[in-house]
Amino acid sequence: MPMSLPPGTLVVTRWRALFLPVLGGMAIAGCAPHLGRSQATASTLPPVVDAGRELTADQQVLQVLNRLTFGARPGEAARIRAMGVDRWIGRQLNPESIDDRETDAFVARFPTYTESIEQLQREYPPPAKVLVDRRTSAGAQARPVSRDDSMAVQAARRAANRAVVELQTVRVARAELSQRELQEVMVDFWLNHFTVYDRKGAQMRYFLPSFERDVIRPHALGKFRDLLEAVAKSPAMLFYLDNWESAADSSEPTLVPRPQPRPQPRTIVQAQMVDGPPATPRRRREYGLNENYGRELLELHTLGVDGGYTQQDVINVARALTGWSIARPPEGSGFRFRPRFHDAASKVVLGHTLPAGRGIEDGEDVLDIVAHHPSTARFISLKLCQRFVGDAPSPELVNRAAATFTRTDGDIRQVMWTIVTSPEFYAHSAYRSKVKSPFEVVVSAMRAMDAAPDSTPKTAEIIARMGEPIFGHQAPNGYPETGESWMNTGAILNRINFGLNVAAQRVPGASIDRWPDARTLITASRTAQVDGVVAAILGGDASPDTRAILLSGEHPLLAMGATANDDAAAPSTPPAAAGGRRVTNSGAQPTADAGANDGAMGVSSTGASSTGASSTGASTMGASTMGAPAMDAGSEGGDGASGGRPAGRGGLGRAPQLQGLAQVVGLALGAPEFQRR
């Protein structure tokens, strides 16, 4: 008997199938190991061999814009076509040669982004410290916490969260605005590869700006070994994976003798005779070996889960990294090696012996070993190919990229050149085969509309609402790079509704008026509007289904009356559960200081935002002229103290009612052709 399906299932399944490419199998061959400390060099890129490229010249331009930037901006395709794709790529692989003063000027508006960890801790002290200082100065340690105390703590929490909010705002604005477009994509890739979680604990907010600015960004196209060491010594990673408090087990020798505990009386009676009545007991911090970072260094950062290491390798890597810690406030800020925590016994890591009696050299040798391991060359190459070519890249391409990684001592720039000039990158099977993440969806829509960069946290909050909070992935494996993880019915509806919200001028900075093609299309016929939108936003390609939706203004999913509120969590595997583990050891639980409930998203079912279109340079022609309803600027969206994350789960609400060109643009931004890259 045929199976009965719920109403609308065939519509949803058919529409979802348009988003997802067919995934194939994959096998990867090896390459030779090489040891030695890497040195960052600006090596010469090899000549291009463009034989075997299946895409037309115009398709190659769109492929480059979709994969090596966060989406095409008006007029950008013509500029790349005039320059030539290979010359443009070569220029992007040398970002220092590109003038990016406009972006720098925008970023300069956010003071916390440029401040050191020490400056942030001094200017925005933790709420708990504010409370202690208030009560100490008033001599009121014994009295209950007053209302004034609570208000001071809340104000301190909002102030301390400012660093995270501004960093998230800068991340979105750089991706939208920067001329160093490939560098921004690479920064996004490495921040996800070396993921950290903003709610790990109250201290993380002070570490995140430096992690993005000083650790990832300068090394995004450099040598992998240099990047790996910068990450290993970063307070953000040391804190996130608990290595800052990892110490040699009591059975192992340390470089500096451990302090001996003070002798204690052996009975309660003796204790009271010596010290008086016992005070309220305090929990003593227990130090010992923590394997979190050692495991993730091997499994997620370098060799990969099938990279050939053992559990004993994990333990010995963790032992080699004992003493790699974080400076306390009196010591300044940044990385500190603590000899009294370091396991000074001999160790064997992946067949390499680390002699006894050494200190920080143990960890540095481990980084050398894993950075130059053949499994690392394959694993990093595979992840880069997945990001830039396809969810299941060919083994031949991965092997060539891995060979370049090994030959160039982990030169990321050279590996990228191998990948993005390959026939596989320009194959029909790779063209529009990747599903955009929520971050990519939002930023590419802003770029397509020539939107003004958002100086508020609203756009970052929208990205969080769509399932990808910035620095919000709890597990250490990062957000998924493959498309099926992002696609469910709620996610698709969210994307359609988001496109309509953009066209309705409910997203800060976005306005039909700013879009260059609007002036010529506003008075055109519906058919001409559809043709113009397909050419400008969808790269000239639209399926019959998409074209029919744009012409009619009726979307089958929206016609079902569904909303994205109940099925909006993307990826379909919750971030905290992805990878099968959470980082919860030694202070990993999110705390109230993280500001989890402060603020909410500024886009609701009515589409209102406290940041009106006029404040971002929109509406010189009038929204009603374009068929979009005027914004209700009186609705508040919160103060953004949540660190760019809305307080609750759910979608973007019901789609706004649009007409005319605004309707065509909104539906195009939600179409499968725009949602793929």
C-alpha cells in the first residue's frame, strides 16, 4: 500500500532538493612527511594552467565571486571580467597590496576592537569584581546585596559585553565592506576551524578581540605552523579548552618543585585549639592533567580523527603542553609558561621522543611534529577543498593540495592557489554546489543590495537568529562546512523570510533605493523586472520554478501558511551536540556574566528595528514607491548586550507583504539560486 504523506510534503521536499547537491564518496592518498620550523614567506605563485576548465568565462567570474568572496557586489563581476579571474585571485592572495582604508576607517569606530586584553580588563572589569569592590569600599561585606549593588552589576555586565558585541559587528561589516575579500573568507574559515565559544566563561569576552585580530587575521594566508603556534599560545584557546590550568600529575616531575602544602592538624579538636572554630569551607581548585586541548589539537586542528594517533599520543601531547597558561592581571596579559606546572619527564609523541628535563620546548616540538605530519597536510587540504570546491571534493584534488602543503612547508597561500586554479574548482559539478551558511546568506544579501555597513549589533543578531551565532558554537568542531547540515524546512523558510525582510527595508543598511539597478527597473514591466533581478542578483540563471515564483509573487512554501519559528534551529544537529561532546571541564559552563538574557533581536514578525532605514543612508526615493512598506522605526530591538545573540530561539516571523520590484527582489534573495554558492 502506498505511504501517505502529510499535505505540503512534496512541495517542501522538491524545494529542499533544489538547495542540496548530490554528495559522492571520497578517498584520500598520502604524502611524504617533512619536519622543520616554518617561516612565513611571500613566495611566487606558479603559472596558471587553465586547460580543462568547464565553466564559461562568465561562469568562472561568478564562481570566483561566490567562493572567494562573500558574494557579488553591484558592478564587481564586470571589474573581475576586465581584470581576468587569475590575476584577480593573485591580487587577493596578497591582501597587503590592496587599499582597504574605507574598511579601516569603519573599524576604527569600535574602540574595544583595537584594545589589548589588559586594557579591556582594566576598562571593563568583570561584574563580580565590581560587586566586591563596591562592598569592600563601603565596608559592607556582611550585609545583603542591595538594589544599587544589583544595578551596578548589571551595568558592569553590559559594559563588559561591549567587546564581544563590537567584535561581532566588526566581523559582519568587514565581510560586507572589505576590498581584501579573500582574506575575509580565510579569516572566517580559520575562526571556524579553530573555534572558540564566547560563553565559555566571563573571561572569554576579554580574549576574543585579540584572538581574531592578532592570532587569526595576520596568519590567515601565511604558514600553517605559524598560525598553529599563535592559536596554541592564545588566551582564548587556552581558556576555551582548559589548558591554562593543565598541570603535571603528582606522580611526574616538574621543572620547579611544587610548593608543599602547609601541615594541618589531624583532628577537629586540634584544629579548633590552634585556629579557633572552622570558617565556612572553601572549595579548593584541583590541578592535574587536562587532555582537552591535546585531543582537539590532534583530532580537529591538525591530523584529523583518522590521522593515525593513539590515546597515548593524546596524553603525551597534553603532558607536553602542561604549563602553557595565561598571564594573571598583575602579570599583564597574554601567554605565560609556568615551569612549576610543566611535566618534565620524557614523552613519546607520534614516534618522536621528547627528552626529559625540558620546558616550553616540549610543546613547541609537538607543534612542529603535528604541523608537518602527512595526515595534517591531507586533513587541512580536505577542509579547504570542502569549503571552496564541494562537500565531497575529488581525492585527486585533495592529494595535489596536500602535496603543495608539504612541498611549501604549509604555505596556505600556495595551497589555496593550487585549489582555486584547478580544473575541479571550475567544473560544472562545483558550480553553485555549496549551500550558504547563515552568515554567508546575510552578508551576501547585504553585498548584493549594496547595503551600508551596519554599525549596530542588529545584523549579527539576525545571523544568530538564523542559526549561526558568531563565536556561538559550543563544541570544538566548529560549524559544519557541508550543506545538508544547514537545511531543514524551518531553515529554508527563514531564508525566504529573510530575503523578503531585506527587500522590505527591515534590515539595517539595506534599501531598495541603494541598489543601483532599482532606478531602471522600478517603472519596468513585471517581466522586465524579473529579467533584471535574475541578471543582477542571480547571475543570469534561474530555474523555471524560480522564474515562475518571481513572476507570480506566490511562493509554494509561504502559501502553505508555515512559519519558521518551530523548526529554525540550524544546523539540523544542534551546535552543542555536534561532534558528540561539550567543552564543560573546569569552568566551561556558561555563566550569568555572559549576558545570555540581555537584549533581543531587532527584527520581529513586523520587521521593525530600532535602527531605521534613514539612519543608514536609505530611502531617498521612498519605500512605497518600490512596493515595500515603510519601516516602523518605533520598535526597539534591545541594546545588543547579549553579544549579538537573541535571547530566544525561533525564526524571523511571518513574511512581510510586498508588491512590485521589492517583492521580486525579496523572493530572489530567498531563491535556491541565491542560497547556493
